[in-house]
Amino acid sequence: MSSYDCCPNCGHKPHGLTVAYMNIYKCEICKTKFCHECRGSNNGNRYPECGSERKSKIGEAYVK
Ligand SMILES: [Zn+2]
Ligand SMILES: [Zn+2]
């Protein structure tokens, strides 16, 4: 599991007010990393470019 400063795809950062970290996922099809804030990701359930719901959690982004 890796740690990130922000989402590698959209650059979203966890806010820190309500959450201390957020999950970073990777699409199993195209290997793109994404988060729940990426446009069209359906709250992190799929990667919108592929429409694939095959993903795995690969790390977390922490509030600095
Ligand atoms: Zn994909
Ligand atoms: Zn994102």
C-alpha cells in the first residue's frame, strides 16, 4: 500500500475537516489510479474512462 499527497488522476486532496485520509484506487483494466472525487467515478466505484468496476485499493492519501 502506498501513500499519496493527493489523487494522482484529478489532484483532489483530503480535506482534513471530516476525513484524515482518502482511498486511492487503481483500475484493473487500464491501470489508472483514481479516487472517489474523480469525475464520473461514482464515488470511487469505477473508473469513468473504462466504465470498469474492477479496481483495487492501492493506497491512501493523507492530510498533511
Ligand atoms: Zn480503466
Ligand atoms: Zn481523483
